[in-house]
Amino acid sequence: MTALSGRFRSDGLLLAVGGEDPVIKVFDASSSSLLRVLKGHLTTVRTVSFMPDKSKLLSGSDDGVVMTWDISTKTNISSFVAHTDHVRAAVCSAGSPVWATGSYDHTIKLWDMRHNEAVMTMDHGAPVEALLYFPNGSILVSAGGTSVKLWDVLSGGTLLHELPNHQKTVTCLAMDSSASRLLSGGVDHFVKVVNAQTFNVMHTFSYDASVLSLALSGDDTHLAVGMSDGIVSVKRRAVTIAVAAEERETVKRARSLRYFMKSASKADVVVRAPTRRFLENFDAMLRNFRHKEALDAALVTEKPVIVVSVLQELLHRGALKMAVSLRHGHSLEPLLSFLVHNVTDPRFAPTLLVVAEAVLDTYGSELPSSVDTDKLFLELRQTLAAEVDVQEHVLRLLGALDLIIAAGDAAGPEAAEHEQQEHEQQEHEQHRRLQKERERVAELTRKDETENKGAETAEAALDVDASV
């Protein structure tokens, strides 16, 4: 059998090999004796990987089929068509029941071991050749085409960064023990060493043939590279004699109590070890894709902000219905009670209305048989009905205000013109009244003057008569 893939178990005791024959062989690494032959694939096995529990094995073949195996019993646990083209990479996340597969159909899929179904799909944009998880399991690295891509699996498969450092197809990936250096090899005869924080290329190694595989030793001192011409190159990191001697002397002196006492002073600042931050229960469960348990843990906190944040994350992942389904009796009551008390809160209403709709869709045809559950469903119905009434009143009020504002805007120019005309008419009427008053005063003045003249004439006549 021509071997095309091989993987040591994390403890180094077993070696699994897949090749052109549709079988997987498991060897004792110390004695090279054949322990197991796993049969089930129909075509070439391109990738094998041990699962975190060390007793199971994952494999992928050219027909797009992915299989899981129990090594101790030589039985096939599950088998399903994962991709529409060759499966070239499969890797498990440490400490998590999630594993990833990459295929020539350009897709990367994340699988939940407990359900054997794809929980996430990412498009690399080119045939996928290799996959690699960061040690914390939150970032997945994929290689294919001329680029290496980093994905944030905790945020729904968001593309974090793309490294277009190669001119031809990238075929393999590796990472050092501190997860600070990412290595990639390609058909362009180069191995690139990239800083995992800044993504800058730190070193470049050139080879005489296309690089097909690479690996680092546990102490990061040796780099092994397999090439298309059948040659395996092993490079050793150079350490100068002076540096090595200085390191040995430092270690020797540091073991002495006199060394510490001599260098100590009252002005020394004590630097305490950083406190390890533990994830909350719901965060750890979300990280392991245990969606239902994460929602239950968030509800136990009785903090609306936390519960709504978890619900929003479930909506983002498309796992809300999975989290609210298969609940019976008391397991559904905390969620219903939370909806009853918070669905009308303006801060949470957009999210909780979607959650309430999902709950009603899930249990609308067959409600869980419980008096308390029925009571909570009734309270939720009454709460939503009351909120609908309030919204209808608000909408009617907004409609009336809109009509008033619209009418005022439409009649604005005409009303101003009418007001101007009324003002001019009032001024004209006032002027006319003032003119009449002036004419009346003038008439009275003329009458007084006439009467005064008549009186003076009469007195003059009397005076003339008296003198006669």
C-alpha cells in the first residue's frame, strides 16, 4: 500500500496510516507491529486523525465520505457523505467534540461528534489541502490555492485574516509548541514561517522540489519537510556555543539560594503571576457547541443581559431552534418565564420576539403537558396581546399626528395669505374709522364757529339798538 497520510496519536504510542488502498492501518509506534486494519472506505483514504479521547479515529476519502472508528473494537461508528469531492483534510479540536473537514469542493465543514451533522460551513474559495486548529480551539487555519486563511469558529466562521504568501498551491501547515509561529509549505518550493500575532513573514526556507508535507519536533528544534522528489529534509535550529553556555550558566546560578538573596533588595517589586480567567459556564458550553446547555446555564443567572446575549449568539449561529427544542415540562418553564417578564422590554424586544416565535413554532402543535407550562403560555399570550393593544393605540396616535402635521404643511401658504389679507383689511377699516372721526370733529368745529358768529351778530345788533 502506498501511504498518503499518517498521524501519530498525541501520546506517541500509535500511528494511523491511510493510503491508496481503501483501508486504514494502525501500528504500534515502538515495535512497528500492525495492530488494526480498519475496512469500510471504497476509495483512497487521504486523511486520518485521532480524536481527543485517543480511542477513536477520523478518516476521509476521495469519494467525499467521512468515517469515525472505534480503534479497540475495529468498528465503524458513523459514516456519511460530508462533501461532494475529495476529502483532503480532517482535524479535531482539542478538548471539544467538534472536528473539521476540508475538501476539493472548496468548503470547510465543522461537525458535532454527538449528532454527526455539520454545524458550520465556510467557503475557502479554492480546493482545501490542509487544516490546522490553534491550541485553544477558537481559530481554524485552512490552506488551499495560493493562500492561507484564518477563521474564527466561535463567531460563526468569520474570516479573520488571509495570508497570500505563496505563488503556487499551499499543501501543508504546521505550528510551533507556543502557537506563536505558523508554518506553511507549497508547490512553489518554499516554506514560510509567519508570526501568528502580526501575520508578518519571519523566515523563508527554499527547497529543490515541491513541498508536500512538513512537521516540527516537540521542542521546536527540528523541521522535517517531505518533497515531491521523495526526499525528506530535516533542518536543525542553530544555537551558538556562547548562547548555549550562557543559558547553562544562568540556570546553574539560578538554582542557588545565594543567587537570589544576593540580587534581592528592599526596592524589589513583586510581580504576581497573572490570575487565570475562567470562562463562565455558558461561554464554555457555547465554545463546545452545547447550545441547549448554554441556554439553560444563562437562564440560571437570572440576568436578562446575559440571557439575551446568549440568545443572540444562538441566532447568529443558526442554532436557536436546536436550543429550544426537545424540552418537556419543567425544562421549558424557565425560558417561558423569562419571555413573559422581558418580552416587552424595549431593549430586548427585537430578539425576544424572534425567540417567542421560535418557541411557538416548535410547540404550537403539541404543547408539553404541564399545568405550570400551560399557565406560562397563557401569560405569554396575554402579555403579547396587551403589548399589541398598546402598539395599536400608539400607531393610531401617530397616524392622527401625521394627518395634523400634513394638513398644517399643506395649508401653510394659503393660511399666511389669508392672515395677511385680514390684517390689511383691519388696517383699512381702522383708517376709515379714524377718517370718519376726523370729519365728524371738523363738522362740529364748523357748527360751533357758525353759532359763535351768529351770537356775536346778535349782540352787535342789540348794542346798536341800545345806542339809538
